[in-house]
Amino acid sequence: MSNAKERKHAKKMRNQPTNVTLSSGFVADRGTKYHNGGGRPFHQAQKQEPFPGTSRQRQTKMTHHFHSPVDPDVKEQSSSKIMFKKKGGWKAGPEGMSQEIPKYITASTFAQARAAEISAMLKAVTQKSSNSLVFQTLPRHMRRRAMSHNVKRLPRRLREIAQKEAEKAVHQKKEHSKNKCHKARRCHKNRVLEFNRRQKKNIWLETHIWHAKRFHMVKKWGYCLGERPTVKSHRACYRAMTNRCLLQDLSYYCCLELKGKEEDILKALSPMCSIDAGLTFAAVHCLSGRRQGSVLLYRANRYPREMLGPVTFIWKSERTPSHTSESRQLWIWLHPTLKQDILEELKAACQCVEPIKPTVCTPGPLPTTSEEKSQTELPDEKIGKKRKRKDDGENGKPVKKVIGDGTRDPHQPSSWISAATGIIISDLTMEMNRLRLIGPLSHSILTEALKAASVQTVREGEDTEKTPHHWWIETCKNPDSVSLHHRQEAIFELLGGITSPAEIPAGTILGLTVGDPRINLPPKRSKVLPNPEKCQDNEKVRQLLLEGVPVDCAHSFIWNQAICKNVTENKISDQDLNRRRSELLVPGSQLVLGPQESKIPILLIQQPGKVTGDDRRGWGSGWDILLPKGWGMAFWIPFIYRGARVGGLKESVMHSQYKRSPDIPGDFPDCPAGVVFAEEQAKNLLEKYKRRPPAKRPNYVKLGTLAPFCCPWEQLAQEWESRVQAQEESFVASSPSGEDSDSRRDKLPGAPTPENTDLQSDEGGTSPSSCSEPREVMDTECPAQVGTAWVAGQDATGSLLCVLRSRKWLKQLSTWCGPSSRDKRAARRTSGSGEPTPTRAAYLPLLERFPRALVWVSLALLRKGSPEPHSMICVPAEEDFLRLRGDQLYCGPQESKHSDPFKSEILKQKERKKVEKRQNKQAPSEPEGLAGGPPAAGHRALTLGLWSGPLPGVTSHCSRVLLGFVTQGDFSMAVGGGEALGFVSLTGLLDMLSTQPAAERGLVLLRAPASPQYRFARIAVEV
């Protein structure tokens, strides 16, 4: 029988009882016959006979009968034949012989066997073998549409079973809720209730509905965010950032506010930052409030280790230069993954332990489960009766839409005060919207979409307290405030004629009060262009580009929470605005609201874009707009109608990659948020790898890739430290004279050769550092975080990982690495002048202060190739340089194939699973623990293609010494070639630069995790 026929027969016999033997010939033993229907050989059945005397006589007769010759006449009368499998199908025996039926049977045993068969047959007939309903088992030509709810549509033989199915509790008709039908779901009240319910677990931005229709949404960091557009727009978004404008919603960024005396705030924050890594909170141009600053925060007095993350900050500007107020306000903007750690450290540094009632407006409590049920109950209506909406009339309360953080508990404190210093820390997350415009057309879109608010005068006898925007009326009564508003408006109009935001000083802040942007909305989408006529006053433009915005013009009413709350509550709804548009005498004309028009305070912050390196300075610059909550969509749509293209999280990563700046939190391996990000990324990549069959995925063990999904930074830094120490000891031992040892120690031979670096891990060798600290890293874990325990009380000179961020030493490293490969004229100047080689005396202080440090580097491929994340950065050997000098088109060496030490163990594991599965099938009645034998306690969970167990020496595992890993990499449309960003070991980088010749200094090798090909790239440290 062919395989198809066997499968068909197995499917046919699936529900048959095991003790039934058919006459189709499926008998394994030719000499064994089953009598009495007992499902066992005849002689076994006779042994269980209750009457020993009678059974002995019958057994003697049957034995004599079996051994006697068979009569041919009896063969013709026999109806039971033994079948044999021959070519072409199942046929009778070779002699065509047959066995006659027994002459004697036991009535009781025969009746019991037949009763068991009949009960099994009835059970197979009545019990369904699938989860489908009765009407779904009928042929398609017999099915009718009404069968699911009308039993009489079924054939008579199936009506009883269908009636039983309909009576089950699972299929009973439930009471229809009010939101079941499509018309009820589209009702505004029900839609708002549903959206409020869905915001209990994850925070929605105000632009969530707009994004959900056009973007792939992801749940990250407690938010529902748009990852990337549903249309192909990778190149279009790059062109928008380069030549036009890209719009992003950054409202998920968190804001922490500090209020108190300036001296107390600076004193509390000074231990958390260092001037060695850049400017601090006390920078002069930032302290005045005219510029936005950025700083790297650490745990108090723990620099350069135990980093918390990068933040940006804004001081509230003073109204006049002579104004010296003791109370100051400071806003700290940070990524949501950094919020918890930084907030706890700020509370500890400022001694703010006493919670107070929040001063910000928290969203109202959402309806409880009982309230939602009471809204959907229909006690007086019958099931199936048409439901009509009941008008609540005047007693009906309108459902308010959740604005802000819908997951925040209103009873939890959001502000804390210090009894000693009086500093107040407030959490203003989701209390403001932050929109970002990137590109040279940001100025044009801003000036076209936004118009400064008109100065409002008050008539005599008019009560200003009853007007919705009385705060603006009170402001207009002050001549100084009106004069300041006109100066801010004049500076804002000058922006429309400036070509790019990069021309304005970095971090410039401009405060402004604008009107409702929905009033000036064009009827169709259009693309705006710069208007040179707006900057005809060259003197004012020159002053703006050189000095920036004056201090007083950085003032904005958005710092006042009471005004922001008033602006949010008194916003005119879109429905009322559209109704007033429809009442215009001339359709399409300008809508004038007069005093009822909303006045919105905003804050414009210039983003500098690319600030490192010598090429493409200012690329990706733009403006950030801070708005009160509730006004996100009112500004979002006008920006889009002026030609802005919208980007998501993927475009944010691309923006940081092209700026060659670290992305938050993935490019901060010494930060707790970066550690968590690396673990989640490794877990997702591992699950994706295991979903593919072994033949359709790369074998990383044979490719020599130890960690394809994560980067073991701690192990890399430790091995390089041990490697250099071992080289020093060997040189000291080999040179007897002190002078020779000193001269040789100045220049360590760190360039590897294939002979001394081909240390394979198959022979059981590990690095010296791995021997001192064993790492049990399975293939289901991320080995990058092994050994990095975040202990606050550990010694600063200990073994914790850190990243070199000292600007002084970064500039020195940038000089030692040589010029960038893109700047060929600088490369010729440097090669001709003969840049001094970094000696041990020059970089010894650096290594003493940062023994286990990583360096952020950028890499540019010399020729073809597109780097990938987790690619390996390796040190070239001498023979690689020789071949490159002889052949300028030489791509690079190739890694030889490694042996897989886990293959035999994986095969044994598969065989063990097959045996256990076979044993479970043979003994289905036994428990799982007993059927499969004793569990294999000592066996590890292995995955074909991944290294399991402790990692060997990562630096010497391949033929080229490992220097670091790539965290971001792709083909760069800005330079027309492959570019990558990553980290390398500081000790390894200095060791490599001290041995490379001047012509090839800074050349490294890149290798993707799934490729054996090395490719040349030039390394650079940009400051």
C-alpha cells in the first residue's frame, strides 16, 4: 500500500476501538488469529477461561485441529483469510490458503466482546471528532444560510444533535450590549467611552488615532507609538529631513520640573554631572533661559561610572535682566526609559521625600466596571427587540475625553517637596505636547501655520472675568507685556526668510503666544517655500544669527500651569468651529472669532542637528514646539497641510544615525535603561531566530560568531585589559636590560598575525579574565550583561563598565585616529606632516583613569558593503595591510570555517526526544513523568547554530582580534556608502593605534554576524 493509501486508511480508522479486528488483512502475525473478538491470540484468551476443565478439553481439540492438514473443501467455505502485503497491494497468502472459523465459542466472552464493539461504535457515531457544528459538517450543496439559528433547516436526522448544541450555555444568546451594533459603536459618546477604556493600560498620544490609521503601531515604554508608516517612505523621509521638513510627535518624552532657589538647585544637581563631560546646569547661556542645554547625568559623585542617561534642560527666563527672583523653575526633558532612575536620584539629591498634592491637572477617573455594566444593561427590553437610543436630555452628563496620562492614579503623588531646602519636584509627564520639525523648511511651515495672537483691548464696563481668555486680556493691559509680544512677533516673522534652522545659534529659545491655527487652515494640502521678502532687514537678521534671541523674548506663559489649564479647558471644539464655518455668508472666507478666539502660549526650541565631525554640519536641524495639552491635533494638521511629512520611531533612529549621535537607550551600554534594552532586543532576536528551521538560518557557531544577538561589553573590556597586561609581563621577562624594556614598553606590538591569534575555543581554552570570573551564559540569555551588577556602593576604581565621555581625551583620541576617510585633503595634510604616534607615556594616564572603558566611534567602509547591527570590529593583521598595498581593490580576508562542538550533543538530544516520544506512545496510560523515564536533569537546552554555555575568549576566538561591536549600521544615503556606529575597547584602540603605520592608521575590519567576509573600514572619533 502506498503512503497515501496508508494515510487514508489511518484517517478512516481514527475513531475505531482498539479491540476491533477487521478482515481487511492488517494482521501482523500470520500464525496468530484473534477469536471471540477479544483482541488477543486465542491461546491467551483460553488461559483466562473461568472453567478450567472445559477449557482444557477445548484447548486439546483446537491444538489437534490446528496441526491437522486442512481439508480443501473447508477452505472454500471459510470466510476469513490471512492477507499478505505484496507488490501491487494487499492480497491473499502465497498458497491462497485460508483458516476456517472456530467450531467452539464461549457465549459469555463472545457477547462481552460484541457489546464492547457496539458501544464503541455508538460512541464514535454520536461523539463529534472535530469542533465544528452540525450544520458545518454537511456538504456545501446542502448548507443553507439560516441553519445556524433555525434547526428546522437541517435534515431530520441531525435536528436532535443541533438542538442539543443550541441549548448549551456557550451558544445561548446573550443580552446585546449597547455598543454591539455598528451604529451604536460609531456614536460619539460610546466611542469616547471605548477610547477611555483602552487608555487604562497604555498611554495614548493626542495624535494616536491619526497615527493608528497610517502607521504600524507598537507598544513601547508604556505608550502606544507609531513605529513606521504603512507606505514605503524610507527615502522620502530622508529627503524630507534633508531638503524639506519631517514632523514627529515627541510627546512621550517625560518632563520633570524643579522649583526652588537657584543656589539650592545647582548645589543639589552638581554632584550628578561633571564639567569634564561637557557643560552642566550652571552654563551661563543656559542659566539665563535663552538656550536649551544638554547634560549627561550620573549617580551622585559616581562619575565616570553608573550613568543614568542624557537629558536636556530649560531654565525659565527672567522677565528683565535686573529681575533677581529667588524662585526659579527648571524643566528636565528625558526619555521615558530613563525617568524612573533619574527621578529617584533627583529626589535623593534634593532631599524631596515628602509627597504633596499635585499642582497639575490630572485626568478624571475613568468609569468603573460596575458603571460600564450599568450603562449597557437593558432590563426592560427583550432580546431580539430593536433598540432605540434614549435621549438623556438635560440630565445627561457629557463624557469627557481623557487628555494626558490615562494610566496615572489620581491618588498617587506627582510632586515632592524638601523640608530642608524647599525644592519642589513635579512630574509633568503628558502635561504638555512636544512636536518636532526637522529640515530646512521648518521656518516656512512655522511662519505659515502659526500667527501671533492679536492684542485684545477691553471696553469700558466690560467684565473680563466672565470671558474664557481673561488671562490674555489682563496681559494686554500691561504696556510692557504688549511691547514684549510685538518684539517676539517680529523675531518670529524673521524666521520665515532664513534658509535653514542650522544658521541660528544652537538651542535658541523663543516664547510666543499664537492664535488658533485651525482658523488659517488651507482648503488643500500644499508645500510652502522660504520667502526672502520677510528678511529684508539685513541688520536684524544678522543680529539674530550672531546673538540669537534676546533673554526677555524667551519668556512664555506656558510656564504658568494655571494659564495652561485655562487654555486647555476653554478650547473651541472642532464641531463648533466647523459649524461657524458653515454659517459664513461667503464659503471659504476667513473665519473671524474675535475675542472668543483661543490664545495659546508656546515655546520654540531650536535643535542643532549634527554638531560633531567636519562634514554635513547642521544636518537634521529643526525646531521643537512645546504646547499645552489638548492642542496636539490642532497644531498637527496645519503642519501637515503645509507640506510636512510625518515620521515615527524608525525615522528617529535614522535621524540619530545620520547625525552620528548615540540613540537612546540602545547606545548607552553603561546605563540601566541600555542594559534592559539590550536584553529585550536579544530575546526578540533569539525568538525570531528559533522560528526559522535550521536549514534556513545561519549557523553562527561555524561562522565564529559567539554573540550574534547582543554585545558582551564587560567581557570585551576585561579581556583587553588582561591581554595588554600579559603582553607587558612577557616583554619585561624577555628583556634583561631596563633600557630595552622601557623602549619596548613605549610601543606595544598589538597588531595580530594569523599565527598567534588563531586560538580556537574548540580546544577548551578560555581567556584569563573568564577563568577568574566564570560566566554561565545560555543561548537563551544575553551575555552582554553578565558581570555588570549595578551596585551603588562599589568602589569607583573597580570593575564596572564605563564609556569615555571626557571631551579632553576624546579630542586627543580623534587626533590619534587620523582624519576621516571622507576628508581626503585633510588626510593628505596629515600624512605629509607626520602625526605623532600615540606612545605609552602619552596614553598611560588615560588608561589609569579609565581601565575598562568603551569609546563611541563612527566607521566608514572604504568600498562596498553595508554594515549591520552587532557586526564585529576587528584589528587587521600585517598580511592584510600587505595585500591592501599591493591591490587597492582588495576587499578583505575571510574567516575560516569553525567546527561545531555542540552538533553531536544536539543529535543525541534529538534521539533522546524520539525515544521518549516513542515510549509515551507505547504507554499512554502512564503519567508523563513515568512514561518517559527519569528526566534528564543534567542536559542543557541547546539550539543548533548558537553557542551554548560560558562564552570563551571573545577577543581571540577568530583569526582577527576583536576590538568592538556595531550598534547602528546601514547604507548611508548621505555619503553614498556604508556607515556604522558602535563602541570599541579603549585599551584595544590605543593598542592598535600604537602599532599601525601612519599611512594605515585607523583602519579596521568589519564582519557581519552571518558572513565570513571581513571588509576594511576607517574608524573615527568625532567630538
